[in-house]
Amino acid sequence: MRKKKPLLKTGHFYKNIKAPWLKRLVQYPLWHKIKSHPVSLPLGAFMGLAVISAALIFGFSGGSPEFQPINSYVVIISHGHKEQTVPTKQKTVGALLKKLNIHLGTGDVVEPSLETRITQDNFRINIYRAVPVEIVDGTNLTYTFSAAATPRAIVQQAGIKLYPADLVTSSMTNNLVSRVSIDPRIIIDRSIPINLNVYGTQTSIRTHAKTVAELLSENHINLANGDSVQPDPSTLLTPNIQVFLLHMGQKIQSITQTIPMPVQTVLDNSLTFGTSAIRQQGSAGQELITYELNANGSETPIQTVVTVPAVTEIIAQGQAVQIPSDKEAVMSEAGISPSDYKYVNYIVSNESGWCPTKVQGEIGYCPGYVPASYVLSEYVGYGLGQATPGNKMASFGSDWESNPVTQLRWAASYAAARYGSWAAAYYHWTQYYNW
């Protein structure tokens, strides 16, 4: 019987094989049968790609949990009593709505604002559709559409000028979170202007008082010994009436100072953690402080009059947390407490888009490798937490250039040492944007 020759033994491919085990494999007859089978080629290609993919994932993460940088975001849009979930690479809320052809009508409200950057997965956008509203302003009636959250915000949205002292009321449900209803009728109670002269300093204020006495009481003005008011306290107030406060005694001095704008914060689970929305625009106020100048050079405050009341700004702070499981797995492996996940996810999403090879200034993609000159630069951030220089993370592992777990361990140490906690680092980041 004729002896079989090894397959491909005389070919160029066989001659260049160096490994003995591979030579035996290619000359074994079973190999010839396998390679001639009709499904062998696609099956082999599939298995080869699977092996390569696994090797790349393992090599990229250094054996850490499977991890993918963010190159697009999942966004959840609530509008018209329905939710729409879409992946996107758009940078802002406004750009995404334009891309999806979601149009906004007169009075519609979008939270967070159209300028807000989309920097996290499972990012939430809420669109509130306007309803008809009647605004009663004395004898003037205005019909408009609005989805604003407070009566004052509805009037502001309609473009009607309001003074800080004006009162705006309705019977709408005052629930700034659920926003379940908007009253169709808003009433403006206008204040009137008064010219007030405080011990020689002329100023203008607005009031709801009916008499001079009520004006003094409303502004907590107490007349000390020797002080007087003109006209008589029983005088009815009319627009632009002149009222004088007179002081008998030492010299006086008056200064005007700003009253800080008060801020009311409401927590809203319909907005993504780290985002916010202004539900009512606020403003700072002003007050006039009068001092008596004493003979020894000291000053004694004798009167404080609020000339412009401050208006409270109402801000909704997002509380919804929905972090992808691969990011949670990496944070867990790095030893980060679950209570800190929301802070870590927000910071890392904004700093690097969860790209462990991200160089400061790179936007829109995650490079496979980075030149050492960038990684070691003292002026360029690198990695998940944008360490500057990148090699300061080396003390947490030799794989610091690409392993997200190693990088997060360094970042956790930095957050604790520099700010005291991840929560403190988050609040610093939001106060000093991008730092």
C-alpha cells in the first residue's frame, strides 16, 4: 500500500512553520477532512474572532470586570405621557431634540435646559407641554400657554414685567416635584411705588400698605426718641407719594447693600443625578441702612429699610441614579462603596467618559493607546480621573495606563486625601465646573 504523504509538506506554508506541534497538526489526515467540511470556514472565523475579542478585553482591562468606555449615551426622554429611550452621540439636550425632530411649542418647558451637556448614560430629559392659562393683571387679561412650575414663573414666561414686591397667586397645586396641575387662572396683586426719604437719603420702594403707618410696620421701621414721620401715619398712600423719616440728634449716614438671593432646592427623582433645572428665576434684593455717627467716631445703626425685596430662586436637583452594570462592576472591584457610586459615575463620566486612555482635550472617542509623552506630561490629564501627570497612578499598579480598576483606586485615594470623600469631591466639581 502506498504511504500517504504529509499534507502541504512540500508547500511554502509548511516549510515556514516553526512549531513542531503545528507541523503535526497540518499533516494529520483529520485536518484535511475538517477543513473540507462546508461549515468549517465560518465556524473557524467565528471562533477566531471570539478568542481575539476575549484577549483584547482581558488585555485592555488587565483581568478586571468587562468594561466598555462610553462612546454614545442612552437617553430617556419623557414627553406626551410616554417615554422614549434612544442612544445618541449628540452633545446637548437641544441638539438631541433637534435630531429627533421633537418640536417645542409656546410655553413648553424642557428640563434640564437645552444647553445642558449630555455626559452620562441613562440621561433623563423631561418635556412638559404647555396648557392654556389666563393671567389677571388688574383690568388687563392675558391669555397664554405655559408649563412653568410656579405662578410667578408662568407670568415671567409670558413676558409680563413683575416687580419683586408684586404678589402672584393661584390655586394651583404647589408641588414642585410632581407638577400634577397648573391652575388656568393666575392673579397679579400689584405693589405701588413710594418715594421714601430716610433721614435725608432719597430712595424708592414698592409696597402693598394702605397707610403710612402700615408702611412703617411692613418695613419694620421703628421711630426712636426724637424721630418723626411726615405725612401723618394715618395718611392714605397713593402711587409716588413722598414720605419723610426725620431724625433729631447726631449726624447720620446711609449706605445701600445687597440682600443675597435666597435659593430653595427641591429634590427630583425624574431628573438625572448631577443635573438641575430652574423652576423659578430669583433675584437679589437691596436694603438701605442708616447709621448715627457718634461723637467718638463710632457708628450706631438706627434704621434698616428693605427697598427691593429678594425673590427666591427655586432649583430642582436631579436624584435619579441608573448606572450601567459594567461601570458598577468596575467600581465594586476598585473597592468603592455603593453609596458613592453616583458621585463617582458623575465625576468620571464628565472627566473622561469612562475612557481609561483618555488624554485631556480629546473629545468624542476613546483611543486604543496613548504616546508616552502625553501620559507623562505634567500639564495634561490622563485616564478616568484625568490624573496629571498620568504616572502618579503607578503606585496603585503597573497596569495604570489602561486598567480602569487601578485608575479608580488611585482616584478614590485622591478624592479622600484632597476633599475628604467622594461626595465632597462631587460638590467641589459642581461648584468649580470641570475641576
